[in-house]
Amino acid sequence: MLLFFALVDKELIATASDDINVLAIASVFNSMTTIGLSSFLIYSAAAIWVFHCDSAKLAWSSLMLPSLAGLCLIYLQLPPAIQGLLSP
Amino acid sequence: MTTNSKTDKPRRFRQSMTALHTWIGLLPSWILYFIFITGTAGYFDSEINQWMQPELPIAGPPKDQTTMLAMAEQELYQQAPDAEHWIIELPNEREPYLHIYWETHLTKADKEGLSEEEVEAKREALQGDLLLDPQSGKPLNYSGKAEKARDTAGGDTLYRMHYRLRYLPDGFARNLVILASLFMLIALITGIIIHKNIFKDFFRFRKDKPLRALLDGHNIFSVFSLPFQLMITYSGLLFFLSSIMPLLIFAPVAMMGFDVENMRSARSIEEMSEKNQALIKVVEEHIFKLPVELEPSGKKVDTISLELVAQRLISEQGERKIDEVTIDNIGDSNARVAFFFPSEIDSSASTNIVYDGVSGEQIVKEDSGIELSAVTEVDTVMRNLHEGLFAPPLLRWLYFISGLMGAGMIATGSILWSAKRRRQLEQRQAKHIGVSLVEALNAATVIGLPIGVAAFFWANRIIPAQLESRVEWEVHSMFIAWAIMFVHALLQNKSRVWFEQCLIAAIAFALLPLLNGLTGERHLLNSLPQKDWIMAGFDLCMIAIAGLFFAIALKLHKRQADKATAHSASQLSQGA
């Protein structure tokens, strides 16, 4: 999800004016639904992989640490508006 | 060696998945069972509502839609001529009455200086509803000289409990349901992975070996209804998408320059900033295709008669089943009449056609060029599949049976877990408080919860119809009965608990039709000859459920008797 926001067309952000860009909203809505629907499949696959790993070391090194590192990198690429939402 | 490592890998994978399936299935099993039982009952919420209001008379056959709309309009002019909004629900197979509602929205000025309670009281004073006879269009004549049908928690409460639970703070209950559903999804997928012989297990039931019978029962429930279980779990999670990933909603909102903080803190749309309100209007109109609600202009003009608009709709669209009609800004030049149609599997419930409430001209929306993607269509279909509102009677029964199979799958799974552990403990002649607790929870949930539901129905007829807090007490009765069953399961001898609770459940459900006869006029002796299928269906269903519990009780009794005979025979032979 965060990757999507990092890669999203910057023109969307340019619509931050008083006019509401209906097409941009629809495009975001479609993308959000895709992310939402696929997220449960990704979650299931990740959960199965983590539990299949015999060792915690393998689970952390193969999935969890790369994911955390990826999250940090993506966070830095996010538009400030989204970074603001993620800050405590 | 190579061959071994090749066969070892899938075996090891299946083993790890078996452990995951066992634990991830057991931990949320009691909550999931509650969700499945209350959710399954929810597929017949309207029918349960009607059984729980025995004062409702049998509805006659409805008149044609245009006449019914005209009758409803006439009654609304009498009941609430000054209201801003009217809603008319037309009768259907499940809800045979003509239902009218009226309300006037409070403006910001109306709410100024008032406390939350005062605002709520003012809002309630400006709204109302009434059930009409679909034949005469007049308010219903309630049976037993009652002025109105009793207040009841009804089937709606059972339905709501499947995602809100009860007595818990909203957020906590929602998170608990989400967590249980996420566990269920993994349990289903791992269940498929560990199942080597899906086709073979479909036909296998080894009833003479108790543990094997439980496993076969678990497999049969799961395999028979697998597509339903996958659909219902996955689509159920979709309803919680914004709770699981709030960023999914708020991030695009923030990116487009809207005020997220204002959106989060506002309790209603009216409290949001103007820009946020505008965004919500755009989403409602273009994404969810809802009719645009105009502010009243203040210019008084007569609203066109509903009969005329309905005739125009029929001439333009042909005879089409109408679900609901809303009339906004009555008596104002900005009046709007919107017709809503029954939801279908691939369309949202908001499919509608809007007319100008003064000229009667259809308001054709401008094409905004928005095309929702195939994924969004899938999302709509999944949500509609979950709710099953489109389902005709036969399919609704299939939903009901599949839901019960889901409950059966969960129940057999958790019983299997405790039965296996109990056997291991017996072999070692050991005791374990955890296993005993799971056993008590299993009995108290699997049989105790249905007893609680029966108590809910009993309370509906026993609690005086005029008692003010009767709605709450109907629900309290359900949970009190369930708690008593839990205490019973904890204290009673393990070998007797299941038999006794099954017997209690059988008696509680079997006597419900009799209770209906004693407290209402639409009992089986009347409902069957009058083809009153809603009431007759409920009573017959209760008898069928009672029969099922009685059959299980008999089976358990026979098994106990066999065990006792075998035990005394072995003691005799030892003595000899």
C-alpha cells in the first residue's frame, strides 16, 4: 500500500486545489480497491511462509527484515502529506 | 536420498501447516462460532422480526405498485405533511407490509446551544414511521386489540451481533471480529493444503470410531461448503477494509489536499468542513451513484403526485420491481423523487432513477467519464454475495444451510482438538485444566449458544409487551441463559454435559411453536391453513432444530449406555 503511494502519479497531488478532480478520485478509488482485495492474499501467503519456516532466524531474514527495510525506504519516498499521517 | 528429500519437503510443509491449522483454528473458534450462528440467523432477520412481533396481522396480497405508492403518499400527507423527507418501502416476499417513514434534518442553527441528548430528542421528535396494510393503505389493525406491535430486539439484533458482538466497546469488538476473521482465512487455506484426499473425504464417514467420526464430520462440513466459507470469510474482511487499513481511505484524501483531521474528528458529515463535505458528495454521486441531495430552496411549490411519477417511470422503464421511494424537500422547488430497485448480485443497492419533484422530468446525470475497474466490480460482487440481499428464497435457504455447516465445521474442529487431548491424557492417566476448560467452552458454546438464542425467543413472549426496557432484556436473557450453560458445563460431570444440554436445547426449541400459540394468533394451526409461510416457516424450523438436538441427545445417551454396559462387563470378567 505504501509502495503505491510512493510511486503514485505526482499529478494526483497537484490536484490539491479547491477543485475536486473526479477522475483522479475514481482512479484512486480503483487502485485502493485493488490494494484492499490483494492485501488479504498477500497477508495469507506471508503468514503461511512465516509459520512454514522452521526457524525464527529464517523467517526474520527471508521476509520480516527485508519487509521492514523496504517499509523504511518507501516511507522516505512518500509525499509529505502521507508521512504526516503516519507520524505519531 | 534425492527421492526422500523430494517427498520430505511436501510432508514437512503439510506438517507445519497442520500445526498452524490446529492452533489458528482453535483459538478464535468460540467467537467464530458465535459469528456464524448469529450471522446465519441474520439471513432470516425479517422473518425473525415478524415472529417477534406477534401482534402483526397477516398481510393481504399487495395491490399494484402505483396504487400502493398513491395510498402511502395519502397517509404521509395525513401523518407528516410538514416533514422534509419521506421514505416509502414497498412490500416484498419477506416483508409484506407497506412501510412509511418521515423525517426532517436538523440544520446547524437548529442544533446551536443544545446538548447531544437534546439534539437527539429533537431529531426523534421530527421523525416517525408507520406500517400500512398493502391492501387498504391504512395503518395496520394489530391483533389482540394492541395499539402497536411490541418493541423487540428482533432478528436485526442477532444479525448485528455477528459483526458488533455485544457488551463490548465498538472498536474492541470490531478488532476482535477482524482478528477472528483473519485467523479463519488462514485456517481455511491451511485446511485445503493439509487435505490430501478432498474427493475421497467427501464420501467418508466412519461413524463407529468416535474420533474418526469427528474428523470425518469436520471434513464433510468443510468440503461441502468450502466455496461458501472462503467467500464469506474473504468478503467479510472486505467490509472491514477501512478499519484494517485506515490509510487506504485517508491517504488519498490527504494527498488531494483535504483535511483528514477534520474528517476523523467529525461525528457526522454536517460537522465536516465545506471542502470535505464537497468531496463526500462527489464520492457519493460518482463512485456510489447515489442521488444528489439538494438543499431546500425555500420557494414553496406543490410536489408532483407520486402516482404520476410512477406512471412515467413505468412508461420509460417498463414494469419494474420497486424497492423503495424517497421524496426529498417536499413542497419545495428543489423537490426530488428517487426510485430505488432491489439489489442484484452485480449491482449495489443504490441503483436508482431520480425525477424532479415538481416537473416530474427524469434527471439524467451528466456522464462524468468515470469507469470503475473490474476489481471494483469484484469488490461489489463479493460484498453483495456476503449480504445475500439479492437471494431468492431457495438460495437464501442455501445460505442458511451453508452458514450452519460453517458453524458445524468450527464446532467439530474444536471438539476434535479436545477429544484428541483427552484421549492422550487418559492414556497417561493425567489431568489438564486447559483441556477441561476447552471442553467446557466447547459444550457451553456449541450447545449453550443455541440455548441462549432459544431463550432470546422465549423472552420475547414472556417479558410483558409494555415493559420499557424489554428490548434490552430480550438480549440479556440470551446471554444469561448462555452463562448458565457455561456454569453447568464447568460443574457437571463431563459425560453428562453434552447429553443434558442437547436435551435442554431440544425442549427449548420444541416448545417455541406452542409458546407462539399461547401468546399469539398466528400459530401453526392458523398459519398453515392460511399459507402464512413466514410464521409457519419459523415454527417448523424451530421443530426441525429441536428434532436435530433430540437426535444428538439420543445418540449420546445410547453411547453412554453402551459404555456403561461395556464397563460393567469388563468388571464382571475381571471379578470372575
